[in-house]
Amino acid sequence: MTSPAARAALDLTADLPVTGLTDFYRDLHRHPELSLQEHRTAARLAERLAKAGYETVEGMGGTGVAGMLRNGEGPTVLLRADMDALPVQEETGLPYASEVPGVMHACGHDLHVTWLAGAAEALAAGRDAWSGTLLVVGQPAEETGQGALRMVTDGLYERFARPDVLLGQHAAPGPVGFYAHSPGLLMSASTDVDIVVHGRGGHGSRPETTVDPVVTAAYLVTRLQTIVSREIPARESAVLTVGKIEAGTRHNIIPAEAHISLNLRTQSDEVRERMIAAIRRIAAGEALAAGCPREPEVIVGATFPVTMNDAGTDRRIAAVHEEVLGAGTVLDFGPVMGSEDFPHLAQGGIPYSYWFVTTTPADVWDAAPGADLMEKFLAVPSNHSPHFGPDLATVVPGVRTLVSAALEYLA
């Protein structure tokens, strides 16, 4: 028997304005905005929320949008979408490709905003089917890990209402039609670390008069890779990536400094702290071995928390999703090494469910090399790729997942 939430969700999404939502998505995709610069995106979302009857506020946490719809007694449910794009030059060749040089919605946040707008409008139009309070959040700066916390600090819950449950979703690679839930650990923590190696600069023809920080940095890049392979237990999951190395200005000048930027992915605080301690030790040791005039600087920067779904909440949402989207569409492929700042919205322990929606176009998936699902999964464009282009066939099901999740608490 279909649950009341599933029946109501199917009813409220039976006549979605697909053309209008698709046009909205294409417009957002053409006009991507970087973190904390999402002025146009926020205005377009706020306009739709206000028109649907939401009490709407812009500029929260910088460029965030929040809309609240009170509809009688009942729980408060928060639906969230992130809005920022990435500094990526688009190479999809789509007719609605980014018109902003060097900036692209390469992570699907434009699709997230479209899903959120569609769900907010459907729930507002069908308020006879539910009771409670709906809080809709367009969040800035997810890519930099700042936006969720900025909105909470700016009084999101004081100015509106403290939610009883948080709900969110993310576009992901994979054949269209699957919804990935994990009742527990879903995504890893992310930590940025910067290292400054101090050498002694000079002329490239006289290296004996210098201490070359480039050579030391090169040793560091190699040695740092042994942290995961030789210091972290095999039962733990961890990744260390050297994302950037910078030094020098000309071919024949030995610089005085070299800068290395790292990113760590961990699934526990203990492993994170162990990796940071190892980075400090290795950096100090290589600098000492090279005769650097001073110790290197190791600076711990932006950190994303672990995303840990409340098990009961996530199982509840997964069940209604399978009712609405069909048997066999909900999968649990376990935790991934990606990261999210969504848990910052869960201040004080608010339970949440966060899931993935697969969005790879059928022709792209079918053309990908590989004999099985995992080989194809590794071959298709992933989030942050300049070729990442979600299938617009996911607009309707992505709205349905949010609507059904909200109605599971409000219906």
C-alpha cells in the first residue's frame, strides 16, 4: 500500500511545469556565479519563492536566500540547495553552456536550485495536502565550505524557525534513475592545508649560494604521499592530494619561497589529526635536511565536517523515495570521499538525510567504455569536470524526491 506521503507527492508533482523549470535551469547554467557572488542566482530563486507565497529574505550570510511558508500546526522541515559555481572553463558544448569565461556549474548546483524551486512551488500550490512549516534555503558558498555556517550565524533559525529535520540532495554521475542513500556515514571531512617552504633565493647559475625551496618542495610532494600508504591503517579511508605548487618568477631565478596546497579527506577526527601531525613532521624534516634558513609554515585552512546521516531519518526518506520513484531505484553504495558543508546547518544535533541523484545522460553513459557499472562510473564526467552536464530528464524526479521527503514529515 502506498503511504500518504507518497500518494500526496505523486499528486502534487503530476503536472509540474517541466518546460518552465527546464528553462529556469538553462538560464542558471548560462549565468554561473562563484561562491559569495551568487547575486543573480539568489534573486531569481527569491523571486520564485515570493511569488509562491513564501516569506522571503535575501542576503543571509552574504548571498543566501531563505523562504518560509507556515501552514498550520506540525513540524518544521528545511529543504536546502546550494547555489555557487566553480572556476572551471566549460567544455560540454551544450547550447546553453556557460556565458561567463572561466566559470561553470560543474557540480550541478544549478540543478539543485531548479529542484528546490520546483519543490517549493509544488508544495505551496498543494498546501491542502500537508500541515506544518516549510523552510526553503538557497545556500551560497558550499564549494568553499562557508555558506551553511554563515547563514546559521546570520540568524537563519532565529529569524525564521528552527527545523525539526534537514533534507538535501546532490547531483552525481551514474545512469539516470537511481537515488543513493546511506543511513550513517555518507561523506568525508575535508581539510585544506598550506605549506610555505622558506629557502634562500639567488641566481640560477650559482645554486651553491642558495637554498632552493623548489627542490625541497619536490621532495615534500613525494614524501607526503607516504602518509596514507605507510602511516594510516588499511581499515581507515583517507586521501591526500597536492592540488597546487607554486614557486618562482623566471627561468634563471631561484626563489626564496615555495608554496604547496594540500587537501585531506578523512572519515574520523583521529585520522585527520594524525595526518596533520605527519605533514608538520615531514615538512620540518625536509626543510632541516635541505638547510632551509627557517622552519616551514604549515597552515590548516578550510574544513568541511563529516556528513553523517541520522540512520532513522535516512531510512524513512529512502523508503518513501522507493515508493515514489519505483522499486530498485534506491541504492546504498556506502560512504564516499567527497565532502559537504550541509552538516553545518544541523547546529545542536538536528537530524538530517542527504542523498544523491544520478544524472549522467543515457547517451553519455552508453558510450562510456567499460563492461560493468563501476568501469563506466569511473569513465563518465564527474562533478567538477568541465564536461559535467546533467540530463534534463532528472528535473522532474529531482523535484519529486524533495517533495516526497518533505511530505514524509508534513503530510
